[in-house]
Amino acid sequence: MIKTTDLAGTSDALVSSLDLQQVPIAIAFVEDIPEGIGTPGAPVPAGCQFWEQARSGVFVTSAADHYRCAVGTYTHHLEPSQAEQVDLQDALAVFADLSYVRPEDIPLIPVLDFQPKHILYGPLARLPVPPDVVLLFVNASQALLLSEAAHQVDKQSPVAMGRPACAVIPQVKNTGCAALSLGCCGARAYLDMLTETMGIFALPGHKLANYTERIKALAQANATLTKFHLIRRRDIAAGKSPSIRESLRTMQ
């Protein structure tokens, strides 16, 4: 488990190694609210908007803060209000009519295997407790490095997920392994930072140090190997037939 005193350095290492355009966002499930931590303030239409707000500071939510999104309340196993239960059934009926989420698809959607009392959001560098899940907003090249690191740390390829985007949180928390979310139409409507070229890579907090170590090494390796492949492309396009050793010598 990474210490909270190491979170700023870990965040800097992830941003530098991956060339991230957005700071890593951390999520923690807590029973007690840390001293000095406030609430999000204005209501949001979906819990995924908390990810975007978390770039600016640390805050804590309770079940009621998520009540305008029945799907997010469901995936995060939050105690629903009576209105939320009605909203969820109405949403599922529409999804079924559209053949978007069929009844047989519902059991396949990850749901937290415990019921959290409070959910803490904030920049990874400033979280006052160890994170449970860390979100990275990435393009395809960055996702490549992350998938390679996750394969080495988790000993398996990361899951690639679609709708709903918020289900990546229970997927990672429940399994303890990294996952990639390609987002969903809702998250892409609610989040300005989730552009058409971006996805969400989620890492379990208890293995964050291991992922960061591999990401740093793989970023350097990919930079070197990219140079090697570009040299071979250039030379072979010019009619040459260099051996691997010759290409390596040219690169040096």
C-alpha cells in the first residue's frame, strides 16, 4: 500500500512518464470524513462529474449527492432513495427498449461488493487517505503503456469496458486489477475532459507503486524502441536491408 506522503511524488511520476494532460484523480471509500474536507457544493446530474470536479480539490460525497444518477447509485451500491429506485427502473426500461442494456446484460455490470458510507474524491497528490481507485484520462498511446504495465503487474490483460463508465470503479475495486473504460454516452455528455480521443484507465490503489514503477520503465523502453523502429522504417524504405544489430548501431 502506497503511503499518503508518497502520493504527490507518485502523481508527478505518472504525469511525467505518461505525459498526462489531466492530473490523476483518486477515489477512496471512507467510513469517517477526514477533518477539514468539505462537500461538492452544487448538485450534479451524474456521479462521474465528480471526477472532473476532483481536479480542483478534495471533497467528500454521501449517497444523497449521487441521487440524480440512478445508474451511478446502482454501480456504487449506494443506498437508494425511493425516487432513485423508480428512476433506475424507468432508465432500465428505456435502455431495454433501445436494446442498449437488455435484461440479460444487467447481471454483467459490475457493482461494488460493499456499501460505502462516504466517497472521497480529489487529485491523487492531495488525497489525505490512501486511494482505493486512481483514474487516468488517457489517449491510445498512453493506454498502450498502461496496458503493458498492467499486464506485468496483474499477470493478465486489463479488461476493456463500455457502458456505464462508472462501472469501472467497482470493476477495479472488486477485482484488484486495472481496467480500461472507453466511457459511455452519458459520461461523454457530462464530462468536458472526456473528449472523443480519450478513455479512462483505472488502477487499484493498493498496487499503485508497482504500476508506477513499471510505467516509468516501460515509458523509457517505448521511447527507445520507437526510435529504433523509425530508423528501420527509414532505412528499409530507402532500399537498405539492415540487420537488427546494424539498426541498433545506427540508433546509438
